[in-house]
Amino acid sequence: MYIQGLSLTNYRNYQDLSVTFDDKVNVIIGENAQGKTNLMEAIYVLAFSKSYRTPRDKELIQWNQNYAKIEGKVYKRKQSFPLEIQFSSKGKKAKVNHLEQRRLSDYIGALNVVMFAPEDLNLVKGSPQIRRRFIDMEIGQIQPVYIYHLGQFQKILKQRNHLLKDLQRRKTNDRTMLEVLTEQLIEHASFIVEKRFLFLDLLRKWAKPIHKGISQDKENLEISYLSTVDVSEVEDREKIKAKYTTSFFSMLEKEVDRGTTLIGPHRDDLVFYVNDKDVQTFGSQGQQRTTALSLKLAEIDLIKSEVGEYPILLLDDVLSELDHYRQSHLLHTIQGKVQTFVSTTSVSDIQHDTINQAELFHVKDGEIVM
């Protein structure tokens, strides 16, 4: 799988850009604020229909313009097809092979992308929200129906929290609606948690040997799911649903008192252990970075095993954040098998054959200068 070409219209600081890419390694070089990260972001948005830098789509539209459009030509499963996503004040439209997709869950998965940016080094030591986002985005790529259930869960959660707040303030006494929303929430929550358990099983399979290799057999990585409800990976969806039902209805009064939903997948977390120690709390910065790198490299192999083709890898200003050993391990792992985009201010600090053989693109003021 690889992107053959990309066109941007009114996207960030790109007014009109068309570019073709090498199917192996492409290096985007430029000073800060010239547009190299915007170019990387556009590829990510083409895959996920939203940015990893902002939750507001309107920020993707160039100043004083009415819309922004990203078009890409993708080679996957031995055929080429176009992808298109357009943003405007009316919302967004996504097309696969010129056909508009009614739901975004029908669009996501057409292009598989793994992003590794400096903020991903916070995957281990950052907030639980970062880890939940990581797991949700990756499951969504290989099972797009997960995006639908996650979206429904978030919509119902918002309604439920609003009702709980009204019950707390005694603006309403509608417990019947609370029960209805709770039952709907449980339905989607049990689906989400079951899929997360299945995904973590796959992630461990790929991440553990990678971590062992990077640490030169000195470290063993384990990943645990920290749930707000007493559920386990050996339980099927019906058992998870039953436990969620018991937990939710036993928590109702406390939630009314607090005015918010206190349990559910929106409050769960991942915990990483290196040699049986919680690496977030007790790990060195080096161990935390090795764990983050292992997870990102594991994503590549995991997607290949589930989809049948390697995803596209985006390395946005991250190589300079890694020491020479981890940098070399990363580049050696992907060499020759994954279409890779590297953004950097300079290639002089990156000593590896992969970069020496790459296609170079120089970005200045929203244009590619050859």
C-alpha cells in the first residue's frame, strides 16, 4: 500500500499543490512554519478524516477561503483508486473512488496510516486520554465498525451526562430516560471494551519481541488494560455486558450526586510494565521512549497481519527526538517494506542508508521547491 500522489486545495498554507511520491521513502525538508508538518497532517487527514493536531476542522481551511480539499491516489490490493475529503462550513464530505461515503466509518480503513510524532513519546507518560486515543484510532483502522460504536457511545454519553447534571440540579426527575440512556450506553460500551481486549492481545504479540530487540534482550514489555468495571479479557461480550449492567445500575445514585458518568471505556486506561515495573511511574526516559517506539513499530506489523498490506508510516519531526541507536533501529525495521514520510529541518543528523536513498522534497512558504 502506498500513496502515489497528493493534491491540496486551500489546505492550511497550501493554496494549490500537486505532488507525486516515491513508493519507499520521502523526506520533507523545511524550516519551521513553512508547511512540512501541514503536508504530513494532510496525509493523516486523508486516512482518518480528522487531524491529530486540532479537533476543529475549520482550522484546516486556509484563511479567507470557503473550503479545503485533500485528494490522494492510493495503490492498494494491486489497484489504484482516488480518495477525497473536503471540509466546508457545511461539514465534511469523504469519497472513495469518486463515491461519497454516507458514514465516516465506511470511509476509514481505505488508507492505513501509522503516525509517529514527538507527542507520541508521551504515549507512556502522558494522560490516559492519549492512550485511549491511540487504541481507538488503531482499532478503527482495522475494524471501521468500531468507529461507529465509539461515535454512538460518545453521543449517548454526552446526552446522559447532560441529564445527570439536570438531575443533580433538580431541573428534572426523569429517571426513565436515564435508564434508557444507560442501557444504550452499556450496549456500545461492551462492544468497545471487547474489541479493545482483542486488539491488546494482538498488540502484545507484536510489541513484546520488538521491545526485547530494541533493549537487546534486557527488558520484557507487558501491557494491561485498566478498566473502571471489573471485566477481564477472557470474558465474551455478553459477560462484559452483564457486569457493566450491574456496575452502572449500582452507581446511579453516586452519578446523580456527581452529575456525570463515572464508569465506562471513556475512563479506562492502559498500563505498560517493563520488567514488572510500571514504566510510566518508575521507568527511565529511555525506557519510556523504547516502549513508545515498540508500540509504534508493533502497529505496522499488526496492521499488516490484519489488513494484508503494510500501512504508510509518517515520521513527523520525530527522528531528531530519538538517540542514534533507536533511530537506526526504527529505520532498519521499515527499510524497503513500508512507504515512509519523514519530516525534518535537516537530514544531516540522520545517518542511515534509508535516508540516503530517499526522495527529497524541500518545502518553503506552502510550496515544494525542487
